[in-house]
Amino acid sequence: MGTARSLLLVLGLGLLTLGASPAAGQESMTDLDPPPQAAGGDEQLENLNDLTIPELVALARTRFENENFLLAKNLVRIILLRDEANIEASLLDAEMALVEGETDRARSRYNAVLAIEPTEYEANYGLGKLYARSKLFRQAKFYLERAESNVPDEDRSELLTLLARTYRGTGDAAQALEKITRAVASESGDTLPAWEYLVKLRIEGQDFDQALIDSGRLVSLARRELVAAPAELKAVERLYAAYNTQLEVLRALHQSQYELNPDGTRSDRLQAGNEVTAAETLRRVVDVMIVQAELLRTISYFSMLELTGKAVDYDENNLGLQMQHGLLLKNTSQFTEARSAFERVLQADPTHAEAQRQLASLPAAPITADEPDVEEEPAAEPENESDPASGG
């Protein structure tokens, strides 16, 4: 038996070292995914016979997280040769299959796990997501409901949001609203997608008053996220998206203030007596659009930074370029990096007045603020002091 196991491991190692062969049906190596080699300090690959299955699983997981997919896949194959019922290896192979776009393989792995352990969370959730993505909502509901019975706290909001979408797909609006309400109440994980979907359900139900309240909460949460990480592009984009959801509410509300045509569509004739309300709604639409315009400008600064960063590498003695780069860093709240840029200018020219002014304007410590939980009237963001395009 020991000889047979050693032979299997030797065959598995053959997959690791010979996997670069571009034979038909096999994956090919690229410069970005070099062939796995034990040389260079990875002693674990030299002693696979000595590793336990949990150690092999951990090694495969590490390689997968480091995006060395071919090596991770071959390690999984070795594990399954030794223990074809290993749940962790099967789940990892399903994850890799999804990354590679092989949904049939992922579905097969998940089903293999459920044949062993019908209540296993990741397999049920994985199948639920696959079926929901294919709009097979009744099948998705079966697996997602089973996953809900033992969902970890950090996944609760995400799972309940997907379950709400699934119920809506089956035509059960009441259950969809119940699930999404529980999703936003979750105290762990990312709840912004849940709040966004709750607002969409409110709009569909034409509950505009509650939709405005919920969209205000969504904006407040997204703004808090940006305050906590002001230098993160993703946080700026998420706040922009939150305002976009609020804009959808206001536009839907405004449309509801017009008369219906005989075919049920909205006309361009405002309902009598709605003039003041319609004007106020349009004012709020413009307020949101002003904030979004400022956020878009900040988002554009992040893309400009890639260009000025390269330019500074090419010519670090160009003081105008250094100033331009520093202003972009400042306007994306990357204050430490901005300080360095302005200091480099002053090292070259201690009399540079604009560099002195910009350096003095930088905050000494990260800015913090408490955001209220209630809906707020959107207001325009303060304008940046200097236009980075001018270079100071």
C-alpha cells in the first residue's frame, strides 16, 4: 500500500514539473505564471511524501491565494489521489474552477461535497450563487436557504442579499423584502450592497418616502467609509454609487408626479397641485448631481496620478511636475506622499512659495468626523484649493 501511495505522489510530482508541456487539453505556462520549481527555498515541494493532507491543503491554499493556480491545482490533485473524499480540497478546486470560468467543474465539485455532507455551507452557497447567476432562481433558493441555516456572521449580509434577489426572481416580493431587511440589520460584513438593493425594492413598491430615508442611510454609511479611508479610490467610487442610488429614488419620485397616459405610461403633464413638490424634488436632484460631479473629479485625479507618477520617475528634477504630482496626491487625500513631493521641491528650491503654501496646508494628522445616522441634505463638496493641471 505504501509503494502504491509513493507511486501516486511521484505521478503527482510529475504533474508539477511536466505541467509546462502545452499538450492539447492542458494548461500552458506563461511568463506571469512560471513553472513550479522546488529550487529557490521552497523545501515543502521537495518533501510532499512527508506532508500530511492538512499540510498539503494549507500549501495548496497558499499557492491559490498567491495566484499560482497551476501549482495549486496540481497540489489539489495530489490530495484527491490520497483522499478522494477530502472536502477542503474539493472546495478549493471549486474556487479555482470559478476563477478559471469552468462552472461545470465547480458545480461537480460542490455536488461531490454535498454528497458527503449535505449541510456544508460553502458548497450550498456556491451552488446557490451559480444557479442565481444563471437566473435559475428556484434551484438557487433551495441551496441558499440551506446555506442560511449555518451562515457565518461575516457572510450573512451578502447571503441574505442574494437570497432576497432570488426570492424576487421567483416573484415573492414579500420574502425578498423580509430577507433584505435582515441583511441591512446585519452587524458584520459589507452591508452597502444590501442597502442599495433595499432601496431598489422600495422604488419598485413605489414606497418613495421610505426609499428616501433608506437611501440617506446608504449615503451616510458610504460617506463614513470614505472618511475612514479617504485615500482609497474604491471608497470614493462607492460613495458615488450610493448617491447614484439616491438619484434613482428622486427621479422615480419625480416621474410619479406626472399624469398617466391611457396606456399606463407617464406623460409630460405635471399633475395639478404638484408644482411645489416637483420643484423641490428637482432641486434635490441637482444637489446630488453637484456632489457626484465633485466625486467624479476626485476619481479622475486617481487616474491622473498614474501618469504623473510615471513622469516623475522619468524626470524627478522637473519641479512643475513634482508640484502637479503633489497636488494630485493632496486632492486624493494621500497626505504623507504629498508632503514628500512638496518637500522634494523645497529641497531643490527653498524659496518655492507655492510648495511652502501647499506643505503648510497639509493636515498634521488624519481627519476624522462623526457622521449622523439620519438622512442628510446632499451638499456640494468644497472645491480643491489648486488645480493639479496647472502644476501650482
